[in-house]
Amino acid sequence: MEKNVVTKLEDLNLINRFLFDEVMEDRESYQATVSILLGEDIQLLDEPETEKELRVSPELREIRLDVVSMDKGGKLYYTEMQQKNTKNLRRRSRYYQAQLDVSLLAPGSKDFNLLSDSCLILVSPFDIFERGLYRYTFENICKECPDLKLEDGASRVFINTKGKNKCSFSQEFLDFMEYITNTTDEAAERTKSQKIKRIHEQVKRIKLSEKMGVKYMQLWEEKAYIREEGYEEGYEEGDKKRLIHTICKKLRKGKALEQIADEVEESLDLVRGICLVAQKEAPDYDCDKIYEILYGAELTIHSYK
């Protein structure tokens, strides 16, 4: 089996979660991004938070958002880059919205009007709804009276960088759709958008940073370490144990199943099987014992789907 080849930091595109998170820590870059995606002039008040983790109860799964910030009117913007179509993004966005809303009110608060307005933005290089649009904006409306909006302050926006309805969008928006998946000097030079050029300046700073280069390689090495040849039947025992050990470390941090699968870049079924057994051994997570349960009695991880 061929070993995985690392994509150099300088070759990453903005759709890559690592580059996106690092670039969007800069308030002006995130402000420009949200403004282009929504077609509005957004003025952010807060510095963005990246890789923000939310868990409203130890008994509930956590969520992790790529970037979060608030505008001067108190509206919150949550943005997520999604490279892979996990086929669950519609319901996932529903769960994210619920978790976000619960986190916005202090315990004991009685006035639900204190809930901030919020906009959840999910960006992907594929079309979840298969209607050919670049942008799908969802707000609650009445089925019987389509012109009647609930006006609860929440909206969810899905961006498809491969849309086809170009006539509905500005050239700046279209240029940004290209730039997200082709984050190069050439793409930045072709556009007349000052917002995209501002974002690209931050991209270049990240790509040229020695510190960011080290951080990126450390992250890649962790992923490569647990992927090396072996987490299916017939591979080496040590490889399987390394994967189990890594997953247990992430479980100790309270990370959710989908997040773990995404970070270790393994199938959801494979990770689910390990997690089901590992959780029975919490909080000690004896990796050798978990391995024996999974493999020692001629069981396979697929038995735990």
C-alpha cells in the first residue's frame, strides 16, 4: 500500500480546515469572508474564535465549529468548512443550531428574547441539495402561509462552491468561489475584489510562517502515524493498537464520534466500532484490553456497527 503523501502547507487551499482556521483568526479576513458569502456588509465586533468546542452537558456529544464571531449588532456568525459529503449535513446543521442556541442563555435566564440572532454557514465544494445553486438560505416559514416568517433570529446558509447560477451573484462572490478551492497567487491577482486580496495577504502570511509550518507538519504526522497501513483485518497488530490509543485519547478529551473519524481520517463505521468498545472501558481506556475485546476473540470491528 502506498504511504500517504503530505500536501505542503504552501499548496493548501482555503477549503482545507487547517488553513481556513488559521487564516480566519484574523478579524478582517473573517469579516471579509462572511461579507462575501452573505452578500452583506458585515462589521464584526469580536475577534474570531477558531475550533470552538461546545458541550452543554457531559452526557451530550460536543460540537466543534471552525470559526465564530459576533457583529456590532450582536448577531453571531458560525462558519464551517466541509470537504467531504458525509450525507448527514442537513441534520448535523440542525443539531449544531440546537447546541448553539442552548449555549447562548445563562442558567436560570427566563427571557428567551435575550437569544442573539445567529447565522450558521456551512461551505462545501459539493451541492448538498443538488439544485445547482451557489447558496441556499434557510429561515423558518409557515407552510400554510409561505410569506409568513417565524422571525426567530436564526438562519442556516449552505454554500456550494460548484454552483451554476452565476447570474444571481456578484463577480466578487464568483471569484471567491474559485479562490476557496484554488487558493493561489494567480487567482488572487485575477480578481478585482479588495476583500479577496485582503484574505490572500493573510493566506500568504500563514503559508510563509515557519511556526505555522511546524504546526501543520505536527498535525499531519499525527494523522499519518495512525493511518499507516493498518486498521483493517490482515494489518499489523501495532497499527491497530496505535489507532485504538489515538481514539481513546480523543475520547478522553470529550470529542464526538464524527469529529474523531474526521481527525483520524478513517471511516465512521470503523471509528464507531472502536468507540463502542472503548466507552465500556471508560474512564481508564485500557487500550490492550480494548484490543483484546475487538480482536482477541476473533471479533472484528465491524461486529460493533
